[in-house]
Amino acid sequence: MTAIEASHRPSGAKRLAEQLRAECVHADGDLYVNGDRLAAELGGSPAEFERLLRELSGSALGLDVSLEPGASPPVWRVSRR
């Protein structure tokens, strides 16, 4: 893969945001996710998905991604803005 191809490839956070946005539309409301569920559904490690969710919180266009307090394992609420 060339540097130009790599620069046009969506980042993991961007791909996850697109996936979550589509799931929110389908669910017609808030979505609750955690790294374990995303890893099982999409492949990858739960820790990587937790990192991506942290990255998306506050920065994902059209999505509100927030950590639910007191949940173990961590649960993230995802909603459309």
C-alpha cells in the first residue's frame, strides 16, 4: 500500500463512528455498547475498541459518545446529535 492509499483509508475511529451511526439509525434511539461486544461483532480486541470509543467521545461528528458512570465493564451510550 502506498502512502497516498494509506492516507485515503479511513481510520479505525472513523470506521467505528460510521458503524455506530448506522446502528443508531437502525435502533431509532440510543445504543449501548462496550468493547467486548464490539470485538465479538466486528473482530479485534476489546481494548482497541475501548480506546476508539474514548477517542470518539466528544469528537465524532453527528454522534454523542459518552461513558455510562458506574458500569463494569465500561458501557458507552451512543446517540445521534
